[in-house]
Amino acid sequence: MPYLLISTQIRLEAGPTMVGDEHSDPILMDFLGARKRNMLGNNFCEYYVNDAPRVVLDKLEQLGYRVVSMTGVGQTLVWCLHRE
């Protein structure tokens, strides 16, 4: 899985950070220390860590991920990463 999206709410810049969905690589999620949760009202699960996005980006860089793009969508910050 060479692409990865991570996101956080603007008011939560210090964490938590969403790092994957229910189909994400469990080994990668374990490396990040992510936990799976299902938010009330959603029909899907997501992985999150309590770390700030900067900490998550630093960890992913160790595995060869690089930021391809970053944007704000409403009150959400989103980073797209790719690994060769």
C-alpha cells in the first residue's frame, strides 16, 4: 500500500490523528501505535493515534513515506503520503 492519508481536526492539532481506515495495513497501524474505533453514527472503522500529526509524519518518514500533498478541507487538515 504505497499511499496513505492522515488527517486531524484543526482544533485538535495536538492530536488525535487519524491514520487509516478499516482496510489499512495492520502492521503499519501497529508500528504507529494506532487503535481502531468506530465513531457513533459511522458505518466504518478508522485507526487513530493520540500523537500530533508532526509526530506521525516523523514516524512515517522513517519507513520511507514522503508527503505528496497537504490541504485543508473545512475544519480538517489532510496529508497524502507515498512510499516508493
